[in-house]
Amino acid sequence: MSDAPALLTTADGQPLKSALAHSQARSRRRAFLLVAPLFLFVVITFVIPIGQMLFQSVYNPGFIEYENRDTGEITKLMTNVTAWFEQNPQGTQPDETAYAALAADLVHLKATRAGGSVGERINYDIPGTRSLFTTTVRNADRLAPPYREALAAADAKWADPLVWRAMRSASTGYTLDFYLNALDLTRDETGAIVQVDQKVRVYVMLFMRTLGLSAAITLICLVLAFPIAHLLATLPLARSNLLMVLVLLPFWTSLLVRTTSWIVLLQSQGVVNDLMVAVGIIGEDGRIQMMYNRIGTIVAMTHILLPFMVLPLYSVMRPIPPSYVRAARSLGATSWTAFRRVYLPQTLPGVGAGALLVFILAVGYYITPALVGGADGQLISNLIAFHMQKSLNWSLAAALASILLFGVLILYWLYDRIVGIDNMKLG
């Protein structure tokens, strides 16, 4: 008889170890197939759009390539000027060779009808230069040597070092200049990074306004939601469920309807002002302007985002036994001490989750500030929409959105470091 141990087998004679391996492999495949639709959905609707946004923020070939919208044909543009930039380092003053290359490219732009595309790309960096290209391209066939004098006679802006600096920056399809523009920065004629003129600094101010209003809305939502959630958590379940319906009711109403309702209530001739005039709180000539400013934005957004704060708070308050606070009171603690040292620490996961959720939603809101904010209540999202829909500067819009995304990710990282994302309670 052999001394070797007998191999364990299954009923059909297969080795048990091999059967277990096959079973685990089938389980992994089954789990993957179950998760695959969700994974594919996240990739298509989340990962790919964000990747395209990040790519668009650093890529704009409008100066060097032109795509015919009718035929789809891509034509190389400004090849001569681009070659001169490659042969001459940053800071080199354009000579007659550079102007001759520019003149040849302008003739090519007229033949391809791409002068507007090139001018629009330079106009993103230096406003007002689109007409410079379109006007000069129209008469490009009449240019003759010496080209420096001919182009200067056509338009004095061709001698501006900033125009040549902008053309050098646009001579490659990849650039970080849109991020500079999004931070109210630009490059001077030497390529050094400087701030734009005080009169046109708008983006940093809008970022600060967006963060400030979002923080204020988050704080107001927390102050209003905490007693509501506490009441819901301490009431009997039947009454709590009835009141919860009132909290969830805004979710069943269109965002546009809720926003326009606030316009009716808060405008100068609206319900709130009419009521205060009727009661005698204010006079007819003392109506309060609560619409098309920051007040309207804060009020409307607080109303819309309040449920997103109530629900996380309720989810952590409901399981807290009331006996904890009663025990602290029986041991001599005051109501405030019992609340501060026993009850409040147990609600912090819900506070952090609600604050993070409301803040992230607030920084990206677009419809409500557009309808009730006016010029004083606009957020950065409204300017992103403007560049996407009106100015068609998609690269700048992508850069602004990317900076907003990076800011939210930093906030998320700080929350994870300070509180811990594992402690978040969303419901």
C-alpha cells in the first residue's frame, strides 16, 4: 500500500482543489458581469466627459488647423509663421523674414477662407484681434515687399509685440494659456506671466464669490436643517414619516418651478413686499430689492438645497438613543453641556456629509443664479455656460470647469484628512 495521501475528489472524480479554483473563477466572472453595466455607465457618463474636458482645456488647434464643417477636411494653417517661431527663440523680434512668412500665410488664409478661425483663436488671448485678421486677409493679395511696412500700413497692430506673442503661443495646439486666462493672468511680450489689467479681472472674483456664497448657503442650510432633523429624529415614527414627506416635497417639484416661484415672492412688487407694505413694516417707496442680487441667490438656493442637509443629519440622529442625554443630565450636566459633549459629537458624520454635499452642489449651480441672481448674484458656472454657448471659447470654459473640479477635489481630500471619508453618513 502506498504511503502517499489520497487526493480529495468531488463526486464526479475531479480533484477538490481544482474544483474549488474553478468555482472561485466562476464567482469572480459572475461578479464582474454584474458590476460591468454600472462600471460601463460610470465610464461613459463620468470618466470620459471629464477626460474630454481636461483635454479641451489644454488643446485648441484653431491657429494651426482648420476643419471644414461641410467636408470635414482638415487644412494646415500658418505653417510659415509657425516654422519661423520654431527657428527663433522666445523674445526674438520679428524681422522681415517673419513678416514675409506672415504675408504668405495670410494669402493662404484667404484661399482657404480660414481667416475668421485664426482670428478667433488669437482673439481668445487678445480681444479685438479677430477683425485684425479678417480685414487683412481680405486684402492679402495686395501685400507686397517690404512686408513689414505693408502690414503696418494695413493695420498698426501687426507691429504690436503682444500680437506676435499671442501667435507664438497659439502656434502649437497644446497650451496652458487658458488656465492663465481663467486666473486673470496673461503673458507679456517677453512671455513672462503677469496679471491682466484691473478693469478686466473677473474670473478670480467670480471664483471667490462662488466659494463665499456656497459656504454661506451651506452654513444657513446647517442652521436650518439641524433643528428640523432633530425634530424628525425624536418624534414617533408615524409623525416623523408624515413630516418627512414635507421635507421631500421639493424633490417632486421642478427646479424651474421652485426658482420662478421665488421670483414671484421676492421681487419688488412681489408677495413679500406687498405683505410688508400692507402690515406697515415698510412704506410704498421703501420696498426691499430681494431679487436679481445675492439675496435672491442665497434664498432660492438655500430652499432648494435644504433637503440635502436634512437627510444626512436625520440618518445619524435617528439611531442616537435619547437615554444618552438623559444620563448626562442625571449626572449633573446642563442641557447645553449634554448637547455639546454627548449629542453633538455623534452627529458630526452627518454634519460633515451634509455640508460637503450641499457645498459641492452649490458651487456648480447654474439655473438658479441665472434666473434670480442678476449681475451681482452670478456664479462661475454662469460664466462657464456663457463661454460654452455664446463666446464659443470651449477651451476657456473647460479650464474654468477644471479649476472648479480641482477645488472640489481638494475640499474632498481635506475632509478625508480631517474627518475621514469612512465616517460620512449620507443616509
